[in-house]
Amino acid sequence: MPESRVAPPVSAAEAERIAKELYLQDSDVEQFPGEYDDNFHLAGGEGREFVLKIMHPAREESFVDMQCRALLHLAERLPQLLLPRVQPAASGELYCRTVSKTEANAWFGCLRFCRAPCWPSLCLTPLAF
């Protein structure tokens, strides 16, 4: 299905409602930039941080599923890598499709936020997949 390059933007208030509904997260919400999707930093209790991804409503499910499964595979095989981790919804789903006020049937996913050190301080070593 062809998709337009830009979907209607989702507000921080709507992202906060979605986070609470799907992930049971009461959070402070800050919007991050994104090329196709709306991304929000969620800062919750106990120092927990997440990124709520509100994906383009025309995004194919197979693409969303592939992204989540690739991150799960990397987390399992190379847990030492500093990568976002998939945060399942309260229902246990890796990602959800639901209706937002601005996007009909948009895909939603949540990742654990990771603060990466500055690139010059990283020591890159070869990794075997």
C-alpha cells in the first residue's frame, strides 16, 4: 500500500494518553524528531525511560514486526550492545495497532531508552553475529 511521506503529527498529550493506555506508563513526555514516525521520550517513575514510536498508519505490519524481532534477536545474541530494547505493551504484544486522535489505526511500539556515551569514547570491536 503506498504511503504518504508525512502523517498528521501526534501531540505530546496524545502520546501521553497512548503510553498510559497501552503501556500503563505515567510519564513526562518530550517529542523527539523523526523522519517518518512520531517519537516521544517517556520519563517515568524510578528513573525508567522509554521511547514511544507512533508509526505511520500505512506502515506494513511485516515491517513493524521485522524491526521488533531484529532488536529482540540482537538483545538475545549480543546483550552487551548498547541498543534500545523492545518494551512489550501491558497486553504482552511487541507492538500494537490502535486508533489515535490524529491517525486512524496507527502502529505503536515502545523501546527502552538508552543513553549512549559520546562516540569518541566508544571502543569499537568486531562482533560475530
